[in-house]
Amino acid sequence: MSACTEHTMHRLITITPEDLQQALLKGADLKDIAARLRRRLKIPAAPKTGGLPVLGQLLKHAPTLHRLTESWLLGESFKIPGRTVKPQAFHLLPFCPQENPQGYLRSLLKKLKPSVIALDASAFETTAALQYASSLYFSLGIAGHSVLNDHQGNPVAETVIQPNDFLPAVALHCHQNKIPLVPLGTPGHLIASEHQHTYSQMLSTLGHEFTVQASSCRTPESIQKLAGSMMESLFASGLQLGMERENCINRSCALASRAYELLLATASDKSLKGPILILHHIETSLDLPALLTTFLQAPAALSELSCAPEPQPDGTLSKITQAAVPDRDDRRLCH
């Protein structure tokens, strides 16, 4: 066989990402290829993400944070010590769940070098994001569907994750860099409001514009200021968004309560060499900074403003599967 013919044959059997995508969608077994990608990208092996406990690999290197998050799953608050220690340095950084954060997040993570990242998402949503980021679906740009089953094998929660969503990018970064990832949020609730659909569309548009503008910001503080200004403009649009505004305040109170407990729980941890980065939904940008400052400066306010954790379902995650891709207008930023 001539060298020319051999070269031509190699070109004939070249496999493209599109070929792999089609093969995966048709149910082909691509375990060997998936294993090579995982080794190259330093992401978890498949057996560790199938049947993954709800807290999974998020906090396997941080037992204190694991216990704290486990207590939140049970609906139990952190026991605040009588004598408090000055908390670790921290930064607040808003995000939009359905927007790709690479324009501003990567440079800030490199600059801040956080020792812990806390995320405004439920434990299931956070672990599902890591499961998805560890799959070929994410590598090939295919939406994934993750299901949480209780200990009897019954499905109790599900979520659809898109390739450009915020959560998988953060979860994968934490896993690759061995940074503890703490889920601060609780499962979302639909708001029975006549303006909910319009509000969700406005929030989606705002989220896209925010992500574009945030890419030119250089500090978490400037991004936080941008998010607060944009959310203030949204609520000043003229629509009667009282229920939506109340929901944002309630979410902020719950999030500030968990963030405050996290800062107290880590205050005396000498192993933490960098600041704590708290990533929060853009909806909480108007209220979270002031609430957290109030809790830290005037702990007496906790009795009036803090919220106990909402119990969350425990269990294991099923093997991730392909998900249908909805129209962008149908994807909700406010859960």
C-alpha cells in the first residue's frame, strides 16, 4: 500500500465532534472515548458520577463544610458559638444561571484565588452540574437531564442543564482545582403571579446584557454594583412586580443566613489560605449585600431577618441522559 493511499484512508476515517455527537444521541457506547476525555480534562470518572450521593464529591476534602451542608439538608441551622471569631475575607459575585460566565469569571478566579466557593444553588442542582460537566454530553455540547432518586429509588427531583449554563462551569473548575464547593441555596419555587412569564423574559434579557457588560469589569465589587443597578431598573419598569420583589427579598434573607453561617463555621479554619467567594443569583443583588453586612455587624438582627434552612431531598443521582433543548424564551431564570 502506498503512503499516499494510507494517508487517504486515515483521512477517510477521521472522527469529528459532530460524529461523536450523533453517535451519542443514537445511544452508541463511547466509554473508551469518554475515559480519554476525562483523563485529559481531569474530571471525575463515570462510576463516581453514576449513583452519586447528593453531596457527592463537592466537599470530600473539607469534612467541616460537609457536615455544615449536611445539617442544612436536614433543615438545621449552624450552631452559632457564644464567642465569635472574625470571619474570613469574602467576596460577593452575582451570576445568571443560564449564561456562560467565562467572559468575567475565569479572570476573577485567577485573581482572587478563593479557598472556598459558595454557590446559590441547591445541593442537588450543584451535584447535577458536576455530573453533567463530567459527561460526554457537556463535552459535545448536548443538554443533559439529571434525576435525583430517594433511597427507595423513587425520583424526587430533576433538572435540565445546558452546555453554556453557569453551574457546570463552576462545578468543574472546583473539582479540577480541589476547591470546596458549598451549595447555599434551596430548591426554587414558582411564583403564582400574573406577570411571572413577563418577568422571567425580562430577567433573561437582563441576564444576557449583564454577562456582556460584566466582562469589562475588573473586580467583584464593580460587578455587584452593575447587577444591583440593573435589578433596580427592572423593578422600576412600571410593572406591578410586588410578588416577584417579595420573592427576591425572601431568597436574599435565606441566602444571607446560610452565607453568615458559612463565614462563622470557617472563621477559625487556619487551613484556608484564600478568601471565600459567594456566587449568588443576580435576583438577590439588591438585598444580599446589605443583609449580610447587617448580620456581621449586628448579629441581634438575625432573630428578625434570618431564615432557617429548608429541608432538601437526599438520595443518589441516576445516570445522566440526553435532554431536549427548549426555546430560550421558555427557559426560566427565576425558579
